[in-house]
Amino acid sequence: MRLLANRNLGWSAGARVFLSLTGRYWSPATYGQVGRGLKELSPDLQADCATVLGIPADDLAVLTDIGLPDGHRPPSRAAVEVAGLVRDVRRLSREQVQELRDTAVRELRVP
């Protein structure tokens, strides 16, 4: 969970990013419980963390000694690209992020 915080993802923002990249919703409180050791990290959540963090799920499974979920498939190319953007945007200032957002809204017509 510290790696999520390193990407400036709090519990609520993390839940939205997880949903966007994996199609699976985890309650924001779940991240807090796992991070504090009150809830065990499940294979599904671990695989989703790997996607959001941009880490190969196999590598994370070895590090945590938690197997991958049955039927696990690698993330889509789009999810990999967005995970990289999430990692890279943490280096931007608040003003730079706002400028990036404004440009996206203006040029790409995103909400």
C-alpha cells in the first residue's frame, strides 16, 4: 500500500484508479485495512495492485509469497500505459497537473 501512496494515490483515488484499470472495485477502506495488516492481501487484490503499480504480477507474487488468482491474465496495453502515467505524474507540480488536465479537457474534450 505504500507504493500506492508513493504514486499519490490515497484510498479513494486508489479505488477509482483500480476500477479504471482493472474493472474491479475495492472499497477504499479495504486498502487501509490491508495496509495496516487488519485484512489479508488476497490473490485478486495483489494482481490488481500489480496492474496499478505497473509491476509484473508474477514478480509481485514471488515477493509476497501469494499465488496469482485462477485464470489471471496480463493487463491490457492501455492499463500498462496508464499505470506508467500514474507513476510519472507524481513528479509534476500541482500547477503542472492542472495544466495537463486543462489541456486534456480542452483538446480531448474529456470531462
